[in-house]
Amino acid sequence: MSYVVIGADRLGNIIDMLEEKLDGKLIHVSGRKKKDQAYALPQMVKGVIVFTDFINHNLAKRVKADAKKRNVPIVFAKRSVRHLECTLEQMMNCTNVECDRACARKDSF
């Protein structure tokens, strides 16, 4: 199982934090190249992280729709370790079963 990280040309020290918090392979897609614009999520994906300040709007909409259709958790965050940590923690600690947001499905992330 893997996690897809979309956005940002380089992840820098964010990759270390993600590898520490998440259990799985990380797939990074910058979203800037022409071939990235047609990116489709792999079949066996555990979750999606989208960096909102470095992504094409059409790609973000397409990935969001694909994740929702396949019931894959997705989070949107700024490209900063602090903001990403907070976003991932909120998602993993969400206990509202009635909630329609991806973080409500913490058992699948």
C-alpha cells in the first residue's frame, strides 16, 4: 500500500516526517509537468496528501473526485511541516462517524 503526495517540486524535510508518521511507500507527483496533469491514482493507495500552494486547480479537482469515488482519505495542506503535521493529526484523531470528510474514515488511513 502506498500514499500519494501531490504538489511541490521538492519535498525537502517533509519526506522525513511523512515516512515517520505513515506506514507505506510514498509516491510523489509534482503536478507541474504535462504528464502529471493526467495523473490517476494507483489502485492500491492508502491515502492522498495534496499541497495546495503548489498544484494546478484542475489536477486537484480530478484527484479529489477520484479519491472520493474510491473512498480514499485525502487531505489538503500547505507545504510546511508544521501545517502538514497538524492536518494529519486532525485526520487521524477524527472520531465523528457521521462526518462526510475523509478524516472520519480514520480506520482506512
